[in-house]
Amino acid sequence: MPASRVQVAIRTRPTSTFARNELNIDTKNNRISVHVNKDTTQYVNNKLEDWAFKFNRILHNVDQEETYETCAEDIVNSVLQGYNGTIMAYGQTGAGKTFTMMGGTQNYKYRGIAPRAVAHVFRHIQTNPQVAITVRISYLEVYNEQFFDLLQENTRLQDLAVMDDAQGNVSVKGLSMKTATSEEEALNLLFEGETNRAIAEHQMNKNSTRSHCIFTMHLDIRSRIESSEKVVKSKLNLVDLAGSERVKNTGSSGKTLQEANYINKSLTFLEQVVIALSSKGRDHIPFRQSKLTNVLRDSLGGNCKTRLIANIWIEARHIHETVSTLKFATRMMRVANTPTINERQDPAMLLKKYKRQIRELKQELAMHDSLANRNNIQYDDFTPEQRQEAYEQVAGYLEDKIPEIKIVSVRQIQELFRQFKEYVRKNGGSAPAVAMEVSKGAGAKSAAGDGDVKSQQGAANQAKEAGVGEVDGAGGFHLGEADAGAAPPEPEGSAPSQPGEDLKTAHGDTKHASSPKSTNPKPAPSKTMDKAPSEEEAFEDYKKNQGQSYSQQFEENKKDYQAKKLELKELSNQVNKLKGEIDKMASELEEVRAGADTQAMSPDGIPVIDEHEFSIIRNLKAKKKSYQAAFHKRKMVKNEVSYMKSLVKQSKLKLCSQFLDWYRATYGEQQPTINSQKKESAQKAADDDVLDDGEKFDALERQRIMEEDPDSLAFFNARKTMMATMKRKKLSRK
């Protein structure tokens, strides 16, 4: 495939304070114009005031679905064909990179590129049974210029290192790759890695990711129909870069300042690599300046289809960061990659193929010998008895007892040569000396007596020279002899030296103790009240005041869930109705065919059907088409219903747990009217919540839904697992 430049899309973060005087966004022509006023306080200021940028696509106020279809869908399809693909999210802190890549949890339609790509891959696997695809997941984090495996809790820093294979592909030694056999398993791994990411509160973003993360799906693609030894290997890198920031503007300090320095440093090295790749005649590319650029080596100017999503914050106060992001995106468009399909040969499958070919060739050769009247031809390895027979033939030939040896195959010739060497060794002579004496005796054509043979052996012993060692009778190679002072070889299986002591860092073994993730401190319990109010009164007051946002979110999710559930019911009725009509028409068609006495035939022998039967067949085909469309739509809506149900459950559990935290912080530990069972259910994420009068999601209902369609609950189950993991970690830190 010819070289292709990196595609760049610009996505804007929606805002109510759009910088109309500074920015002009032309989505039709994919152009952005920027105007920055000069600083009049300086005496001399020659900075540019106006910039004009043009990109491949501008996504201005677009939703997550359109973003995926525009920026990621074709890349995922290319990965399924065997190409490597990379999608990178770049921009300042708070511009929406993580939302673009991972998405939000409040609504099913807010899923990001990563969960949609996972669903895309496994949907392709289900609809293409002729192809066997193995999916393996890895999740790498680059935090403060150190590698961390987000799918392995106890990862030592020295265990992860960037390496190149024989084909020039980049890999990380020691990085775990876990096999996912379903969409749910892949999403579980994605959300598990998300819970282990370095997240901290920032001035620009409450939940700011303070590290670069690379979520990779490794695919091994085999055809079930064609040659099975050919394996197509591809990978999809979803890169969520940490946000760049101007420290003097954000006022970061302490640990946040240290993280910002590492982030800006790695992004600077990334920009240097991009500049070097876009420069003509540049021999050296500084990939090894940082671990981020080193691990992304094949995505930048290598064998990969790469796309950059540059996120910008279109407000006047962020205009300088916006210009910086647009400049980097422009440089990225000059980088050219050469993507190719990664085909490999499976050694195990090749071995099976070669064994099968050898067996077939032996059968072909045996048939050829049979037709040529050649019997007792040996093609397999010689048995000990056959080797002894060959040795006797060689001895008889050398001692002039038999005039010649009949040659019947190449394998026999090889075995005779081995026995020649064996004869020479047993008689105490070297091969050159014996051969010379034998040739002399044959040239003189004189009979050799016992005395002559002894004289020949003596001459051979005198002519023996000190070579590199004895001759191996099996393969005809000289075996070297080690020096007397040489060190003995190490025995096999000896244990290597133990590695050094694990590095102890803030993100290593003491990750939970010094994690950059921050939590809001709880206010001190109030001691002004001697008696806490009843549970119902406190909860109603909480929903109207402190917990209004949680209550409102729960009611909105519940309303959306009921509407979508009603839509699913209507679609189910429509599908059942179409199925009944199809069965009725099929029965009618059978009756028509059974009622016909004889089948009319055309002159060419083709059966002829009447107009009534043709009308039934045509209507039946149309009904089946409508049934398939309705069934597919019902399946999609069922997936949305399952996810919305999980949102309702999460929002009500959030409301309950926040209420209990608020109650404890406000009234202390004296909770005489709090339902102990409800408190336990909130802490352990139980299924029932008596606060919800309309919907109760108990275990029996969840079990029934999973039995009906387990695949539709993949996203919900993965999100549920993630929430449970986060809750366990939160409780373990208390």
C-alpha cells in the first residue's frame, strides 16, 4: 500500500461562551481561522495576530456516534482486514480527550471510541463465522515517564521495556495481554484498566487523567476456509494522551506541578518527533527521547494507519492553548505512514502441513516404484538391522569380498557413507589414510593378504594427523575438542541471577497509599443535634436540597428507561406479528402447492407457477425482509434498554450512598431511624432499594434478562464490575 499521511480531525468542546471574536469555524470547508489580539503593554510585539488552518475534518458540536463513524469506524475495519491502526486524542487539559476516547457513564449514547470499537470488533466476529479471530487486550500507562500495566496490579517497573521484534514491530516486554472471548470480557478489561488510571483533581478538570494511556486490541485472524497456516496479525491502538497545560496560567503546585512537568516534557518530545518526521532529508528521528514516543514508534511514520483527534476548548481564555493544539495538528498532517497487511506463517500449522505433504509424497513415490517394478526400496530411516547389513556390505567391499554395492536410493547412499566412517573408526585409521591405501590396492589389482592388510593399517596409523577431533558417524561433522583450561558449560535449567529489588514509587507497590487520585474530604459531623430526624424526613429534605442533582439524574434516567422499554415492547409486538404472518403465509403456500395436481413445466423443463402462488412467494419474501429489519432494530433497542436499566440502578445506588454519607457527616454516627438493611445494601451495592417505589431490580429480574440475551448485557455487566471494583478499593482505603 502506498504511503498515506496521517488524517487529522478537530473536535470542539461545547461551551456557552464561544470565542466569536477570536475563532471562525468553517465546517463546510474544514477550516479554522484564529485571531489573537496583541499585548499592548509591551513596547515591541511582532507576534502574529491571525492564523488559518485546514484539516481533514472538523467536528463542531457533534455527538459521540458521529465522532466514531467519522474518525474510528474505517480504522477499525482496516484492523479487521489486517492493517495496524492507531487513534490518538490530543489537546489541552479539560478539552474532552478522555470523553472522546472512553466516554461517559451517564447515558448509553455517551460511549466513547474504545467501547464502540470493542463492540464493532465482536459484532464483526459474530457475523463472519468463516473467519477465526482471537482478541487479546493490553492496557499500558505512561505516568511520570514510567511504564505501568493497568491490567496487572503488582507490576514491577523494571519488568516493562520497549523491544523490537525481527520484523521491526514495537512491543513492550512484560506487558500482560489477556484473551477476551466476548464483548463483555473485553469491556471488563477496559473498565478494569480505567479504575487503575492515575486521576487527580485539577483546576481545569475535576477528574483529570495525569498519564498517557494506550489501550490495545491485538487480533490474530485466520480463515476457516482457505490455507490455515497463514495468520494475519493486526492491532488497534487507542491512545488517550494526557493534557498539555501552561503552568503559569493554571497555578499548579506540589505533585500536580510535578505531573505537569512530566506531561509537558513528553508532549514536547512527541512534537519533536513529529517535526523530524515531517522534515525532508532528516536521517535521525529521536524516538528514544521519551518512553511515549518510543512505544508509539510504529504509529508515527511506520506500518500503521494513524488518525489524530485534536480536542480544543473554544473559549477566549484558552485561545493560546487552542493555537498550540492546532499547530501540532497541522504538523501531524505532514507525517506519512506506509501501512501493510501483516501476514505471518504459523509454525505449528506449517509443521502439520509439511507432515501431510511428506506423507502424500511418500505415497506418490511408492506408487511410482510399483509401476517401475522397483521393490524393497527404503525411504524411511534405517533400522538397526538394516544399518548392520549396510556395514557388512561396506566391509565386504573394502576387503574385496564383493565387487560392488547395488545403489537403489539416495537414502541408501547416505547410510553407506555413514558406515564407511564407522568402518574407518573401528579399524583405528583416519579416513584419508584408509582411502589412499584402498585406492593403491585397487590400482595395483593385487590380492591383499592378511599381512598386507596389517601393513596398510600400520601405514594408516602413521599417517594419522591431529585434527579438530573425531568424525561424527551420524552427520559427517568434525567434533571439536575443548581446551584443558576451558571453563565447563553451565548446566541446563540453571536459574538466572535474581533481579534487583523492586523500585518503590508512588505509582508502584504503594499505589493505593499515594495514588494521585483525590477524594473530597468529608465535613466534620455536627454535634448540635441530639437526635437525628427520621429516615423519610431526612431523605426527602436531602433530595430537595443537597442531593437535588442526584435525584434529578435518577428521575431522568428512569423516564428515559420507561420510554425505551415501551419502544421495546412495541417492537416485540411487531416482530411477533410479522412472525405470525410469515407462518400463516408459509402454511398457505404449502396448501396451494399441495392442492395442485401436477406441476406445469416449461419447454426447457423449468417448473411454472401460477399467479396466485407467485404472489404468495413475493409477499412472503417481503415479510421476511421486514421481519429481519424489525428483529435487528429490536435487538439494538434491547441493548439500549439493558444499558439504561443499569444507569437507573447506578443512579439510585449513587443517590442512596450519597444520602448515607451526607447523613453520617451531618448527624454523626447516631442513626437510630436508619434502616440497617438499607445501609448495608448501599455499602455493598445490593440490588433492592426501598426508596424507589416505581422500579425494583432484584436478583430474579437480572437473572431472567441474562438468560434471555446475555450478549445484550455486556456493557452493563462490565460497567457493574467496574463500579464494584471501585467500591471495594474505596472501602479498603478507609
